[in-house]
Amino acid sequence: MHSRCEVQQLVRHHTHVCDAHILHKHPYRIVHALWRGLTLCVVLSASACSSMAPGIQFAKASGAAGEDADQVNPSIEPITPALVKQEQQEREQRALDDISALMQTPQPYRVGVGDILSIVVWDHPKLSATMLPPQPAAGMGPIGVAASPMQPGAGFEVDQNGMLDFPYAGRMMVLGLTPGDIHALLTTKLASYLREPKVTLKVQRYRSQRVYVDGEVKLPGVQPINDLPMTLTEAINRAGGMNPLADQSRVLLTRAHTTYVINLPQLVQRGVNPARIMLANGDLVRVMSRDDNKVFLSGEVSSPRALPMRNGRLTLNEALGEAGGINPVTGDARKVYVVRRSVGSSRVYQLDANAPGALAIAEGFELQPKDVVFVAATPLTNWSRTMSAMIPGSLPTAVIVTTPPPGR
């Protein structure tokens, strides 16, 4: 058994011997040297030869054990019709389960801390005086409407404790009540002092609840929740709609410590109205860009590149087609790999494109964002590249020397 150092010394020896003078006198000597180098490589252990071959190797790495070995070198799963069907069912079920907690019926608005209420007691304008700094007495309100005794100033604010102060009614706990509940409570309290009080109450300024919209929208920022139901579509529309680069299949909704991935085209295809997704105070809606949702193709394809997904969908067959297909000279169609990184683990899938029906299977196998599609090289290509790395320039020289000149 020859060591790697011995092989390298022998290769360097043959490289130095084959100078221009010897090549002209003995044109087949370099071929003999290359043959001896190839023989030594065959004699070496299989692990040593594979470690010198260029490209990604899917062999078990030494020194890894237990879960670490499974993460670095996971088992290879063949892409079969059964696997395609199983992944499709899991994907559909996962999409339905993820947003089931978001589907709610619209609820009336409930007053919170910081909201400002407009309260008018008919025939008693003094009771409607504001509890906040009054508006300027210029005869015009803040929106160009002439002020009148029936129009209060800045309104009545709900304090940090959720309490509301109103003349004769005193301090009332209104936190979490609807405007209708507060109207009934205030009317009941004023009835002890006024005969059949007529009260008009509405929320003048909504300041207690809000959602945040950013990403690929035209007007990112804060959107206050008001008496209109704040649905997902309502929030996006208030933000000016989506930009052309927006990925409608990846709308992230973060609530508390949970992030939901919402695929709008998929919901519409299943007959689920996205307007049923109700937002809550503090929700963060982020519309992702298509540039952040790519699949990477490398190895023996005609045109390695990064491909953006189309509304969250890109099959293995489409990805290979966009890359120009498998290189017919250097690519091994039996070894088409898909490397997928998930939380805490990695999975590797393999497709034998030479098998009957492989194209149909590849069309049904849907890729995920950040997947890496790698086409391995043929054994002959690996050998040629290994020998070229071991003996730089010798293979082209051999071809030139052993090729007879034109006319002979």
C-alpha cells in the first residue's frame, strides 16, 4: 500500500523528467508515466481516492458521531412517487394548521388605554366640556369645520388605569368595553342627576391598539386598529398594497413569540378568504421579497444560478430546465441531489433522472426556499479532474505530443 506522500513524490518525479527534449525523442514516455500514476491511484484505498476527487462528496465524514454525524452527512432519500405524495400531503396539512388560530370572526372594537372619546350630553353643553386642553377659539376646528357648543374639544382620554372621568358620573372603568357598553354605563350614571339624559358617544381618536406592516409594501409603518375590522388584507391595503417584488406566498405574521407563514395564492386556490385572518394589537406583518426566496443550482448543470420561486412554487423539473438541464458531457444524471436545511437537521434527496418516469417525478417534487440542487459529475469526469490536479499541464502536453502533425 503506497502512501499519499509517495504518490505525490512519484508524480513530481515524472513531471520533471518529461521535459521538452525527452518529449520530442520519446513521445510515449509521458503516457507511460500517467499510466503508472493511474495504477498507483487504483492501488490506494477507496477512501483516499474519493477524498482527492473534486466536488461535493456524500460519504460519511470521519470524527463525527451521533446526531452531529447525521447533521453533517444525513442519509440520502430517493425521490419516489410515494415521497412526492407524502410531502404534498404534509405541506397542505401544515399550511392549514399554521393559520387555523388566525381565523376569527370580526369583533366590536374595545376601548383601551390612550383612546380619546367624544361624549356629548344633549341640552347640557357644559357637561361636554373637554377634560383635555381645549382647541383654539378661532371658530374653526382642526379639520376646517366651524366649532360649536355641540362639538367637544380634544375629548375625554382613557387614562393608564383604564378609567374615564366624566362630570356627575365620576370615575368609571371602561378598559375593554365597547363604545356601546360605555354609552349604556354613562347613561345609567347620569340618570341619577339628569332626567332622561341623551348621550352621544364615539371614539374620536384610536391610540391604544396598532399593528405594524413592513417589507415589500408601498407605505410601511404603523396602522392603528379602529372600528373597522383589522384583517390581513385591510392592513396591507392601508399600507398602499404590495410592491412588484413582493412574494405573495410568504407573508410573515408575528404574534407574541410565534411567526406564521401565510401563502395568499394557496389560500385563494383552496377557497379560503384571506380577509378572515384577523389581526390583533401588536401584530407584525412583513411581506417578504422574492429575492429572499431563492433556490440554488450548482454542479454539472449548463448554467449554475440562483432562481427565485414563483409565488412560493418551483419544482425540481422547472429548476433544472431554467438552468439549461444537466450537462450532457460531464453530468451524471443518476445523481441529482437536493440538499435541504431545516431546523436542527439536514435532508438530502436523490433523483435518478435516467429512470423511466423520472421527469414526471421531478415535476411533482416541489422545492423549498434555500434548497440547493446539485448534479454530480460522472466518474470519468472526476478522474480526469483529479489527474489534472495531480499532474498540472501533463495531460494537455501528452495530447499534443502524441498527436501526429497534419499531413502524416
